[in-house]
Amino acid sequence: QVQLVESGGGLVQAGGSLRLSCTASGSIFSIAAMGWYRQAPGKQRDLVATITSGLSTNYADSVKGRFTISRDNNKNTVYLQMNSLRPEDTAVYYCNADVRRWDGRSYDYWGQGTQVTVSS
């Protein structure tokens, strides 16, 4: 099938930076869009940023100007550069991909998540 693997999470002080990576592998023909979502304990999973194959981007208002999403289409990898981190950014960050498989079917896939903790 298709698997997404995230990396780059960790513990950082407020004002610091982290760079998350997510690589998709498996029966992939193309990926129309990839994105990052986050979920804090007891909260809903919310959109952080998305990027299409044509490099159009969309950001949550809370991260605009601080986070940058990018992708390498040839490597099926999406990145999230997070700067000026705040304690309220603390969450598990999940990678998402809208994948068209070689069998012609399209599905949304999710990674297992990577923990980001921002201390004050």
C-alpha cells in the first residue's frame, strides 16, 4: 500500500525552530497534495499547512509568517519549517497525503505522527 513516515520532532524552547519531514512510499503514481495537521491532548486534529503538486500553499492563520511548507515531488517528501515556535504549537504533528496509486485509486493517507514540544 502506501506509508507515510514523519521525522524531525523534538523539544525546543520558545522562539526556536524545528524542521519536520515526511516521506511517502509504496504504490504511488502521484500525490496531488500533502499537508501537516496537529493535535494537542484533548483537542481536535487541525490543519496546519497544505501544499499541492503545483506548489500552491495554504496555512492556518495561527502559523502564517512563522511556518513554511515545501515539497520535493521527485522524492515524495513534504517539509514543514517551523520558526518562532510558541508553547501553543505543542502537539503531535501528522503528515497527510492525497495519493493516486498505480491501480488508479486515490486515498488520503496519514503518518503516525511526530511529537513537537515547545517549552516556555
